[in-house]
Amino acid sequence: MAREKILVVDDEADIRELIEYNLMKEGYHVLSAATGEEAVEKAQAEKPDLIVLDLMLPGIDGLDVCRTLSGYDIPILMATAKNDDADIIIGLEMGADDYITKPFSPRVLIARIRAVLRRRKKHQQAVKDEAVISLHGIELDTKRHSASFDGTLLDLSATEFAILEFLLSNPGWVFSRGQIIEAVKGSDYPVTERSVDVQILALRRKLQDKGAFIETVRGIGYRMIDGRDD
């Protein structure tokens, strides 16, 4: 059974509940939102595997949601009552991965979702198979376990390397100290959250001016600034 997390965004409760019901029947973990603002908040907090997004929403509309989440690398399937090619093209250019027009059958929606998730998995595997991760002039060769910035080799501990690899692989995402520990050490590893601060401090020092790209997000944790923020 599928266990991907899907965020359903629609201001019409009956449509939203119908989509949720059919997704849960297929084994998906479902979240929901009735407004664009709520959709952005839940997407940033919950990091869903896919968003089913209605374009016509109160407050910020679906296109604005696409624009706001464009740097978060979350697949978006637009669900729209509009048949105008211009609206669909704009949505796709804003970062949506596919679209489906209302009214639609649940079976077609599920098929579209599966297709988007399959493409997503192939992309993730391709990224995972890529040996070199590069951003902001920082370069990690995960197979050779070497790191450098602007051609200068870095002497990193195994933990520092793992943290840097995790942050570089997820630019723009904010992670709590606990999430960083779990990602690099596992959920049961006996490390205090304070130790993450120490590791980040050491990384910044070794990266010199590049260390500024590891941003502290007050009250939450850390993120690697996305390339579009340069």
C-alpha cells in the first residue's frame, strides 16, 4: 500500500472530502487545506510528497501558492475548473507538474497522482546516484567522501560531512536540530541538539565566507540557502 503524504487543497469541502476519501482508500496519508495561506503553511511544515491544488482559492490563489512553493521541490498537481489554456500554461510555468480539469473521476485523479510520483521517484534516484553535489561553490563528492569550496579541499569529520551533504541536498528547506540528527545519525542516536550547533559552527568556520550560506532560522533550526537566494 502507498504511504506517500499528499496535501489536498480546495475551498469546497465536499470536493476536498471526496478527494481525501479516495486517496485514503489507496493508502495515502492525507492532509488538507481550504485556503492558499493554509496550504503554504502546511506544505512548509509537513513537507508532503505531492500537492493536489485547486487554482481558484480564497485569499492567495493556486498560482500564488505555486509561486511561493517553487523552491521547495514538491510536485504539484493542479485541479482546476478552468479550461483556458493560458491559465494551465501559467500554472505549469509557475512550477506545477501536471493538471487535471474539473469535473474528474477519482480513478483518473489517482492515475495522474501515481504518474507524477513515479516521475518524482525517478528524479530522486537520479539525484541520489549523482556522485557530486555542488552549490554556492561548495562541492561534495559523496563516493570519494571529499569536500571542497572554490577548489580548496576541506578537512571534515564524518558527522560534519554528513550534515553538509544533508543540507546541500535539500537547499531552501528548514530543518530542526532533531531532524538533522535523525537524518545523519538515525532516530535513536544519543546526541543532544546542542551538539548540532557545535557541528554547524565548525562547518561555518571551515567553509569561511561560504559558511554564511548555512542560515540559522530562529526558533527552528538551520537551512542551506537556495541558489536562487544568491
